[in-house]
Amino acid sequence: MKRQVAIFIETALAQTELEFSRLELFNDEKISVSSTIQNISDISKIFTDYSQGFTIPCSPTNNAIFQHFYQNDVNATIDYQKRYNAYIEVDTVLFRRGKIQLEKTNLKNGSADSYSVTFYGAGVSLKDYFNEDKLSQLDHTSLNHNYINQEVYDRVTIDSSVTDYDVRYPLISSKRIWQFSGSVPLPQDNCPEWFLYPTNNSDNIGDNAGEIEYQELFPAVRVASIFDLIEAEYGITFNGLFLTSDMFRKAFLYYKNKEKFNFVTQPKNVTFTVTGSSIVETFPSSTPAATTPVPSPYTSFNLTNNTFNTIYVTPNLGGASPQTYGTVSHELQITYTGSLPLLSNCWLDVYKNNVYVQTFTLISNLGGVFTLPNLEQTPNNDVFYTFKLRGALAQTLTFSFVYTLQYNYWAQDAFSNYQWFTYKAVTSFNTNNVTLTSFTDLQGLAPDMKISDFITGICNEFNMTVYSKTKNVFTFEPIQDWYKKGAVIDITKFTDVTSIEIERLKLYKLIEFKYQDSESFINKYFLESPANLTAHGYGNTKENYPFDGGEYKIQSPFENLLHTNFGNNLQVGYCLNKDFAPYIPKPVLLYMNTLTTLTAGDKIHWHGLPNTAQYVPFGQDSEILIQGGIFPLTLNFGVEISSFYNVENPNTLYSLYYQSYLTNLYNPKNRLVKVKTILPVSLLTQLQLNDRLIIRDKRYLINEMQSDLTTGDVDFTLINDFAEVNPIVYGVSTPSGSVHSMAILFSNGATQVRVSKSANASNVTLSSVLFTSEGYLKITIPANATRTITITLDSDFSNGNTETNYIIIEQ
């Protein structure tokens, strides 16, 4: 039986789903949608739904929706280069949300016959929000803070349990080769021949002579906070339990896009005032300009939007032929009108239609007079200029803006002789006080990185998938957590068991996980060390498999900055190259650790403030509460000797987020299975890509599904699933007291999870006994004699079903 497929697209002015318009379809059109998220052909990429492309008729309804695309003389209000929100229904039941792209119009016998369109799933549409935008274009106002010695000091020395700063200052030097007493980052023999460590204490941060000055440090911004900025900028929401975890929230991005830190204030908007202004923008009635279609008077300085526009004047003033056309010129002169000297140099930035154009520099002892000549004019006055001011110190400035409009026109004089006349209109506006503060300008320090590359890079770090079930809402989850939430569905009765293909998995013989190459002399020393037998970059790894396939590389966009430890719990980093010169790194990802105390009574010496024995370290490692207790996790892909703990750290990105998925994939018993099914609408529209399918006595993961929406035919490409599903059992050996954190994940369709403990666990504390949304269950276990504790997790589902899982703790 043929199914009724309906496709709805958001109209140009739509604000709610009530304003979506239904596209008219051909009766015999086949609409096929391919769905996949994690595909074995490219394990580092996030896939989504897409259609094969289909045609719809050029009916009056569709022509109105697409505004007669085939007629380029129609002034359409939609941008045909963009994709528009859409959703698909099958027999009135929602199937998928995503976006529609208009590809082309097909003509027959000179008349418009059909439109070709493509449907893209919501995962692809996430990138559509960002285009080529960069991190530096995000509004960082909510994260900026007072840039003074005490504030930076606090963000180095105060534990997150006291103040959980979203911006901190890692101890990374971009200026000096810090030492501590007799400890140095490299042996003298491994330093450049020209370099000798100073014999005094000028670089010894454990001595007053080498104390740290706060201007030496660049900030680092919490990755979760950058996600918040992206949400605010584009009006979207990011969800996911993992985004609330310390595994994610302790990750920071180093904000360094210049070699040395030179403080510059936040940009402040220049605003205009009528006080002291002189407005001359009317034209004498005897001039030809008086007849041009320009309001008179026309205010070129807009005090509401604080913009400046030129006045449009027709270029053929009085002229009857090109030889007698007039000429028009526009000039803006900007003069600093405050007292001298300024406290520091300042910079006046000019923007044209909100796009940066140029910067004028105010010299502290000279001020400045600047000119913008030959400014553009347009008939609709749709070119506007705005101005922002920055400085090296907090201070207050004022300016005068003088706009000169001059034109020459051909007209008769008093004796009826034709000649050239010149008319000049001069308008002067003053500005309000522009007050610069000592707040940071994080936007100006952001790494040179596209937002889409940042999101993709973070997903690759933690092997996260992204999906959307609601408009403008995107959920991020590590792939193993996403699979855990899938339902187990038996589709045997819907499967054509007479036609099943079983293929070998075409897998890679080598998978490489690699960070960007670092120029830091510490990283170079590690790379070239004789002890590094594989000559790999710090934190990188290669996983070899006994197959004949090709090689695959997962390339992180981040740099992995290796730190050094002075042997007293003090760890620092260096953005200095092999010549000990500062460099601009690739975007650096860091983990924040817990407040640490230096040993042997050592203290970090800090200019102008008390020396401190405590600080918050940054690097690759962080102590984080997970299911087994508190363990140091690392941002390294492979096992390395931790620069902070000085022992190998096995809790790597690979072992935590990739290993279980790849172990199942590379199981010698695994096969690629292709089956044909006909699914009922109720199952087709509810099936999720993380659901596990049972056919006869075997369980599978969905690698890809191809759905013909009009017939219900679904072709699956499946891989065997050997992972444990029910019950989930955690075996934790803990003879003494301990604390554990367990992720409470909702399986597809779950509405709540009830938590209870066994009778012998009366002194065990549970952070919650009922979860109505996903969260973390904190289990606190006091010291006790040997016992087996059972924590029961009962899930209730919207269809009335229940499911039970267990956490088993051996004490």
C-alpha cells in the first residue's frame, strides 16, 4: 500500500511551524532518504540524513513558495543559496527534521516543469549556522573581566571549588625560559649553542628577581563557555549529559593569537551627540541638487544607531550631456578633541556595514586628525559607517567628526553664461565621552579558527556524535553513550530473510590519532629524543590491526602543548620555539587540574602580590570523578608518561572514547550484513540510528539505512553487535571508602529512572533516588567490611514498559 508522504518547508517570513508551507509532490515520485551517523567508511566524521534528490512540480503552490526561481527578473525575498528548515511526515507522522535545498528548475518545451530539491538532516544543518564564521566573531562580553594584577593572580591560585572561573591564566610563558631554583626545562647540552642559562635569578620564578608579572600570561577559556557563546550568537541550544560533566567542563582553549601579550581594552562604540554640532545638509533652492530625491534636511549622523551615512547627490547636476555632468565628493575628517597627552596609544577602528575597514592610531602625545576621503554614495543610502575605540589603558576620549559634501555643477551665472559652480556643505558632530575600561578583549585574543572546525575538533576529541530531534536544538553525546541509549528491537518478521548479503568488513590496517605539530621546544625535544623510538608527537598514537586495508588518520585541529615539571609539583608550559623565540601556536586544548601545593616549602614568586605555594595546574591531565572513583584523565590520544604525575597515564582519549567502539568493529567474528525490510509506519518513524536490531538470533548496529518513504522499503547495512546491553554491570573493587559518579542515561523512550540500593547498603549515600532527566548519580561509600552492594536502576517508558539495570560494587 502506497504511503502518503508530506514535506513542509519554512516560508521566508515563518516564525513558527504554523507558517511552514506544504510542498506539492508528484503522485509517482520516489522519495528515498539515507540515514547514518557513524559510518565504518569514515569513523571520524558525523553523518546525517540526506535524500537522493527528488523533483516536485512547478505548481502554483510551489511557484509561490520558491518565488518563481526560474525567472531571474523576479525580485525574490528568499536567498536561493541557503537551505530552509523543513520536515517530512509519513502518513501524518513526523519522520525527520532537516533542511531543503533548491537545486534547479527543469524546463520542458520552454515552460517550467519541475523543481529539483534535496533534503538534508539536522546534523548537516548545524554547519549552516556558522558558515565561515570564526571564534573571534563571537561576542565575549559575558566572559571579559578586569585585567589587573589581583584578578589574574586569583584566576591562577583559587580552586574551582571556591570560584569556578570560566577564564583562567595557565602558567605558560611566551617571553622567558622560566626556571625554578636550579631546575631548568632542558639540559644545557640540549639548548641552542648560543644560549646559556643566566647565572643570576632573572628567570627564576622561585625568586623575587624572576617573579612572574601578570602581563606575561595569556588567558584560557572554558570550552563549555565557548559553546555557550555559540548558542547565544546563533539562537541555538546544545544539549547532552556529557556537556555537563567534568570530562568536558575541565577542558579549556588557550587564547593566544599573537607572540607576546600586549593588553588592549575592549572596543567601545563611538556615539554622537547634538551638543556642539553644526548641521548644514540642506541645499540652496537655486542649485540643481534641490531637485534630487533626497530628504531635506537629511541627517547623515544617526544618533539612534550611531552611524554615519553620506548624502546621495545625482552626478549629472544641471548637465545635459556627459561633458557637463557634475562631480560629487564626500569626505569625513575625525579629530581627537580631548587633552594631551593621552595615557597610552589608542586605536579607532572603522567599520563599513559592520565589516572592518581600517584602523587609525592615536599617538599618546600627539592625538590625531584622520581623514576618510572619497566615500561611497548610494541611491538608497544603504552604506553606513560605525566606529569603535580601543586603547592600551583605561581612559576617556572625545572626538569631532566633520563631514564635507562638495559638488561641482554646470549652471548659468547672473549674465546667463554657463559655467562651473562649486557647492560645499559641511556638517560637524561631536561625540559623547568614550570611556575605555581595563576589561579584557577576549574576542581580540581568540585563536584563528572557524567555529565549524572548533565544533568538529571537540567532537573528534571525545568521539561525539551530534543529532537533532527539535528545531534549533542539538544533542552532543560520546558514541558509546549514544549506543547505550538505543532500544533493542526485533525486526525479524519485517525482514526478507530469503535475501541477505554477508560481506567482510573492509577495515583499516592502521588508524592514527594525531594532534597538530607543535613548535614548542619542549615538544621538539620529545619528538627528537632517542627514547621516542616511534618518533611520534607527544600524545599521538597509532593503532595497528592485522588487516590488509588502508591507513586512516584522525587529525585534530588542536595543538597538544607538552609541559615540564620542576619536580616540586610545579608544572609550566612554554610557547617558545627551538630558538627560544615566542610563536603563535595552533589552537591549544588544555585540561585544568585541581588546586596543587608545591613541595619542600617552595613558592611561586609574583610581582606585587604575596608569593604562593598553591596554584591550579594546566596541561594534559586532570583528576576527575568517574565511575571507578577519582582518576587522572588525559587529553592525550595515546599512553604517555604524564608531565605532571611522572607516570604513564592509561586513561587516554582513545581508551575512554574510541576503544570500545573499535573493539566491537574489529572483532574477528564481525561481518557487514545487508538486509531488505518493509517496516510499518509506527516503527519507521520511531526507529533511531542507535537502536540495536535483532534478526533471528543475532544483534546488530545500524551502519546505514536507506528508506523509501512511499513504500516503506528499508534497506539496512548492519554490523554485528557484541557489546553487553542488559543488564549494565559495573564491577568496582573498593575495600576502603570511596566516591563514584555514574552517568544515568535515558534509553530511547524512557521518562524516568528510579534508583534504589540493597539492604546491606544502609550507610551508602545516593545523590538522588529519582531522575526525570539524564544526570550523574553520585555514590558515596564509607569504609566497611567486605560486601557486595547492588544499586538498582529501574527505567519507566512512555509505552508502559520497564527496564532494569544494575550497578554492582564489590567492597
